[in-house]
Amino acid sequence: MVCSMSISAEEILAEIGPVQEILDEHDGVVTVIDTSDGNIMLSLDGGCTGCSSTPMTAMQIYYSLKKLDHVSDVIFVNGELPDYMRTFIDQKMAKEAEQGTDGDDEPQGEIV
């Protein structure tokens, strides 16, 4: 799906929600590089650099942002989201769509 609506860097950062609190505690920084055509390009910097939890952080961010109607894809320029994690989230979201849920019955800020 190609999205013609754009989203601002501020909206992206606001949508990250609970993940931002954890990033703040560990000096992690989400840098929004580009938001054109619904393709969100991000970099996880600061305390995220070299952190073993960065792929899980990227997975949660990907999940949160992909729920937005005008987001086509989320690209991490530093490769923080391995393909198998991207596939896991895409399958989870497809299952939620099939069931007619959007994950709101699950704990916020967690992927289960």
C-alpha cells in the first residue's frame, strides 16, 4: 500500500510512547531521518549503539508505527531490526487484522 499522507518527525516520536521512557533511562535516542511517502527512516543512537536490547527496541518501534494508517514501512538505517523480527511482527499484525483486533487487549508497550 502506497501512502500519500505524510507524517512528521514529531508525530513519529510521539507514537513511540512507552519505548521512549526506557530509551530516556538508558540515554537512547531515536533519530527520525525521513518520513516521505509513508516510509519512516529511523536510526537508534546514543545508548542504543552496541546495546544488546536494541533489536527488541526496534521491534517494538516497528510494531507501534506500522499500526498507523499512513505508515507503509519502517526502515532502520543501522539495521537494528533483523528480518526474522520484521517477519514476526508482520505475521502478528496480519493475525490481529484477521481477528479484527488491533492488539489493544494486550499490555501496552509489549509484544506478546
